[in-house]
Amino acid sequence: MIGFNALIPRPPLPAGEGEASLPPSAEGEVGVRVNLNAKSFQELVLYFLRERITHGNLAVKHLIITNIYEWFVFDSAVFEKAFAQNKALVKDFKAF
């Protein structure tokens, strides 16, 4: 069954403005939209610190989060430099 909205005629889109096209400023900006204060990112940092510090797991290579529509893959070296080598954060994590 075809939905009602599929039968409504729509004006044609201007040239170069398809539904899948990106604005010129967004091309090549992969990962810019990551909200670093989102709960999923905070949990990812927590899970990384648990694996790296509490369990001593050095085999973590990539970290992945998703919001169902977009997937963000991080290299573990970035998290190692930003979080695992941050002495104040590690001290607070161990106290936690």
C-alpha cells in the first residue's frame, strides 16, 4: 500500500539540491558533529578506562558509538593520549 504523502505532487528540486546532497561546507568534515558531552560518549570513556586501567587490557584497537543513524569509530590511540595518560583523570577514576 502506498502512503498518502507519496501521492501528493511536489515541485521539482532546484538543480544540484537532491535529498542526499551535502552542503559544501560539510564535505570532508567527518566526525565534526560528535557531541563530546553526550551520555554515549561519556560511557565510552568510562568503558575504555575500565578496560585499560582496571583490567589492564592493551588489546583495544577501536572504540565505536552510534546514534542509530551515524556511526563514530575512534582509534584507541586517541583515547590513550586524551584519557589514559591524563594523570589527574586516572587518579580520579581510581578513586571513583
